[in-house]
Amino acid sequence: MQQREVGAFLRARRARIQPAQVGLATYGRRRVPGLRREELARLAGVSTDYYVRLEQGRSPHASDAVLDSIARVLRLDDTERAHLRNLITSAEARRGGPSPQASVRPGLRRMLELMPDVPAFVSGRYTDYLAWTALGDAVLGITDRAPRERNGARQVFLDPSSRELFPDWADVAEETVGYLRLAAGRNPDDPRLSSLVGELSVKSADFRRVWARQTVRDKTTGKKRVRHPVVGELEFDYEALATPGDGGQLLVAYTFAPDSPTDERLRLLSSWSATTAP
């Protein structure tokens, strides 16, 4: 499985680099898009045979210098470089890492309790919503779902209402898949992660299409628009902070400008959710 992932990722990245981008002349029609294996090998300063073995997942001990050279030719960003290294490193070398924690530390829960005016939540390795503020729940409708469905990836790909909730659904889908693929590269033998990817692949053609792009993304910071059914459109910046030692948990907080339309609508939403809560 991991060998196939190495090849699929490298082929996808070769396909997006045009010969002219790296100073190669083209003659006639090319059978495949992007760089050929031998062209990439030459530009990276390795033999074609070595690169072929690497793309086939048969060189798990590639040096940092070789990987950096290949990453330079393929124009990989920092997240993609880390993903490539994760894929090539043997699974045995990663055993003994932190296991994912389904529980949230008491201190982290207290942080959420001290953030009543901020939509925020803790997300796990599998994009589960593990804990949240009341306003985070009101914005995303977390507790409107059955416990198993309180999962960001399932929400995006298996809930038809997510396209209405997220006006920029395509960007959200790409981000979600990119994060899952990065997690899969870090944890190739995680059965629950494999099960989640398999479930989404079976049930969602959109997931299969986006997953095939081999996109990898780390969840750090960005923008998010939400079209709430009660108060209308909300515009956020978000920060995703990793919690060391918790097996891939992230504290995600949505921020907004004071006295902005989003601020006013959140006050209304907070009041509305307080009166409708069971």
C-alpha cells in the first residue's frame, strides 16, 4: 500500500511540472504530461534506475540530499517535502509514535470554557470533533449530529447540507482531503484512518476525485466562510494549533474583526442558541 502511495504521489507531482519550467526543450508530442522519469532523474542528479526504484517504493533509505534534490525539481513546498519523506520512510521506523487520543486533556477543555465568545473546537487525527465551545457548536451544528457523525470529513463529503453551510465547498473539500492524506502518510498502518478513507471513497465520488489529486496540506491558518441558516453569512480567519503529545489533536479557533457584520451576527446567534438549547 505504502509503495503505491509513493509512486502515485511522485507521478502526480511530475505531471504538474512542464519541461519548459525547468529549462528543457520539447520536441513533438509527449505521451504523458509533465516530466519523464529520466528527465527528473537527470535534473536531480541521480541515475534513472535509482529514481525508478524510488518511485516504486523500493528505496526506503534515500538520503536527505537526494530527497531535497528531487523536491527542488518537483517544486514541492514544505508540507509536500515532509509528506514525501513520510511515505519513503519505512513503517517500522515510525512505530512507537504517539497513539491518537480520543479524550481531550482537562486543561484544554478549560481553555475552551474560557473562550465563550469564540467559535472553537478540538479536532482529532481523524477530523473528529472532540470538544467545542457553545458558539463553535452553534456555528457548525456539531451536536445536531449523531456522535459518529461528528466528524469534519464526513460532514463535508457525506452531508449534502455542507455545500450550503460552506459557500467555498470546493476549497474546504480540498483542505480536508489534503489534511487526511498528510495524516495517512504519517500513519500508514493506522486501521481507523484507512477505514475512514475507505468509507469516504465508497460513499462519495467527490472524495474519490479529490483524493486522486494527491494533494497534501497541513492545517495551520486560513479563512473560512459559513452560511448559517439562522444568521446568514459569517466570515472568519482561523488558527489551528497542534497540541504536542496528544496524537494529532488540533485546537481550531475562528476569529473575526470586532464590530464587523460577523461579530454582530455571532452575538445574535449566541443569544438565539441560548434560548433554543435543550
